[in-house]
Amino acid sequence: MKNILYHSTRNNNDKLKASEAVLKGLADDGGLFVPEELPKLDISFDELKKLDYKGVAYEVMKLFLTDYTEEELKFCIEHAYDSKFDTEEIAPLVYADGAYYLELFHGKTIAFKDMALSILPYLMTTAARKNDLKEEIVILTATSGDTGKAALAGFADVPGTRIAVFYPKNGVSPVQEKQMVTQKGSNVKVIGITGNFDDAQTGVKKMFNDAALKAELKEKGFVFSSANSINIGRLVPQVVYYVYAYVTLLKNGKVTPEDSINVTVPTGNFGNILAAYYARNLGVPIAKLICASNTNRVLYDFFTTGTYDKTKELNLSDGKFDAERKFTLTGSPSMDILISSNLERLIYLSCGSDDKKDSSLMKDLNEKGSYTLDDNAKSFLKDFECGFADEIKTEDKIKKLYKDTGYIIDTHTAVAAAVYDDYKARTNDDTVTVIASTASPYKFAKTVMGAIDDANKSKDDFALIDELNRLSGVDIPQAIEDIRSAAVLHDTVCDKEDMVSEVKKFLNI
Ligand SMILES: *Cc1c(COP(=O)(O)O)cnc(C)c1O
């Protein structure tokens, strides 16, 4: 098997082993680690059809994480995808109204972040052992709501690690917040910031790039790493479920070996859809990758024009970036993001893996707030389709799908489903389509139930949970039962300028 090394999107020369990239999280130059080449499956789909989720996970992850031994990787997989998930299928496919919903929310915290964050702590502690790491690992995490809880659940009381999570104090759902602030564990810290997700992510990235801070930490016996999807250890486990979904469709006769599929993904930081792109490069016949945004449609504007602009919005009537781009809080808060980190990994590829070009575009983004791709890079993106759904459209989709089929989806999944409907109406493309279903509707009960019936809009999340149970017939997940009565253990709120001092306080340095 080919040994794959990793390097920064901004420097093709300094190469690291996979386990080293997992430990570091983000490159010192601010770039993201990418594999020096994207691997291909070395097993047939007929063989993959015989495997369960764990088996597929091994066949996919071994291609990316080549310095982990078979024994190490299988240990990580066995311990990650166990009874923490409420179904042995791990990622079931549910057909409703013309599309297959790939339910990625059957883990501990009922959002798709569990798919990777159940295994990341194992990958990271294994990497620490392999590399004789002396320091304690401090996981810094910025969250738009779901990563935080999934990372906390994964790293709580894991020896040799501590974890600090920063979330936008007024930018997450009540269930998301309650899940985080009730987190137990001797090594965990949850901090609300007076700012939005981009502020949290920028603050965390700044700490990663602060050489003086890192030196101080090292002296005290600590080293930073990341549980965000900037970490390649987050991305690789996410590739697995796209392979698994395709193989499941094949196995169940829903597609033939000659068919391609389309994939629609509700997108924020671009991690989940990038994983689909990596799966396509492995050999999964994915025709279109449909990127769905909510009202914060920076990615829609980008795929439509080739210009990424975090301050100006595309004016849909004149086609110019002459409207102010405002950050909007929506009912799909995990997609309320204007600085989409993982997009840099695609940009790098679109530039023909040219690290200089990538660096110069990212410099433009930092200094001017925008960058524009040249025609070559733009044509590289031709297999990505994009759309956006505002709040009304999203809620209409939840309601209509429920009325037509009885199936209830969460707000993020509904953004994707609405965008897919538009795509299908526009193109008449009837390729079998998988929609990434990224969270349980229980996590966003208020918006979901409000969409189904206006009368619910005045009720609170927790009252609506029982109502949702009655309508959907789906059992209330343990994650929800757990927080109903749990005590609040974290109440720190800080300004974004004070994130460093909060981390130091947490570490007692
Ligand atoms: C994080 C998240 C997303 C966005 O995923 P990205 O990988 O950031 O694009 C969508 N839906 C839910 C429920 C999420 O938690």
C-alpha cells in the first residue's frame, strides 16, 4: 500500500506522517494539512458489499492514515463505532420523497459530528503514543453548536488530553447549549463568547499560530491540537460514510454498478462535502456534489461566481458584489459561518496543488476580505452545484416532507433537501441522490415543530420534544433525556479578546 504523507496547503515541502498531522491539527503557516495525493480504493465494491460499517471504515481509513498499523486502526474503529450508536448500521439510509437521507445522527450527541469525533480521540491518543509525545494535548475547539458537544463527549476524561470549547453565546440552539454546559469530566472546559462562530474560529486559529503562546505552553508541558474539521483526523472518518452509502445502495439494488449518484450536503465549514469529494476520488461514482447553504450564502456566491467575499454579498439582481454581507443567525445555526475553513483544501486542488497560489489567495482573503479564482481553477469546480435556502423555504420543506411522508428532518437537513428540490426542478437530473442528514430533529425541536405547525412557535424546545415524539414515532434519543435534568456545570462567558486568558486559566498557567 502506498505511504501517504501530509503537508500544508501553503507549503508543499514540509511533509508529515498522518499521525503527526492528526496531532498538530493545523499547520504552523496557518494552512491545512492535505494528503500529497488523494488515494484510490484498493478493494472492489463487490468485496465492500460484504462488510459492515466498521469493515468499510477500515478499508477507507487505511488508505489515508498509512502510518497507523492495521492493529492500531482496527482498535480505534472497534472502540469508536460501538454501542455508543443507537443502531448497528451506524449510518442508515432512509428513503423519502425521491431522495435517500443518510442519517448521520445516531451517535452520542445526535449530530453528524459524532461520526468523526467518536474516533478522533482514539486516533489522537494512538498518534501521541506512536510519536512519543511528552506533552499533554490541549484540544482547542470552536463550535457553531454541534462539534463542541461531540468533541466534549469524545475527549471527556481521556487520559493525556484536555479540551476547551468556545461557542457563540447567543448563536446556538437551546438544546445545543444545554448539551455543552452540562458536560461532565475533569479535563473539560466550555466557554461562551460574545461573538459569532467566525469570531470563535478566528480566535482559536490565532492561538494555533501564536508561536510565543505555543512555546510557553510547551515549557509547561502542553501542546495544542484541534478537534475541528481543519484536523485531517476529522475529515478522513467522514469519507467512510459516503462509501458506505453507495455500497448500501448497490447492495440493496437501488443502483446498478453502471449508475452514478449525486450527493447533497448542508454546508458550513465545508468539511462534510469535502469528505464526499475525497470519496469521489477514491472511486465512488459521484456525479454531482450539491453544496447547500442557508441564508449565510457565502459558498453559494462563491460557486456561482468564483469569488469568495466575506464582506460583500452577491446581488442576485445585478450579479455584482455590491450588497453588504451580514452574518445572520438562522434556524440551522451549525451552518451560520462566513469563513469556511475547509474550502481552502478544495481551493488548493483547484489551483493545481500550487501552494504559492493558494497562499496568495488566502492572503487576499485576510487582507482584502475576498479572493477570485482564475478560469482554470473555476473550471475545476464544475462538478459542484450550489444553492441556498432561506428560513421560509427551509421550514416549508420540513412541513411538506412531514405532510407527504410522515418523515421529520432537522433544519440543516431541510436546507439541503430544499436546495436539492430546486436543483432537480432546474435540471431534471433524476440521478439517485443521497442527502446528508446531519442532525436529529430533536436537536432543533423548536424550529422543526414550529415549521410543522405555527401554534408550536410559542412553546419551548423541551415541551416540543414530547410533541415531536408523538408526531414522528421516533424514540426520544438518550442525548435529550440526559440533558432534561442535568445540572449546568459551565457558565463562563468571555469577550473574543479574552480567549487566550481563559485558556491559560483553564490550564493554570
Ligand atoms: C457542522 C454541521 C453542518 C455543517 O458541516 P460542515 O462540515 O461544517 O460543512 C451541517 N449540519 C449540522 C447539523 C452540523 O452540525
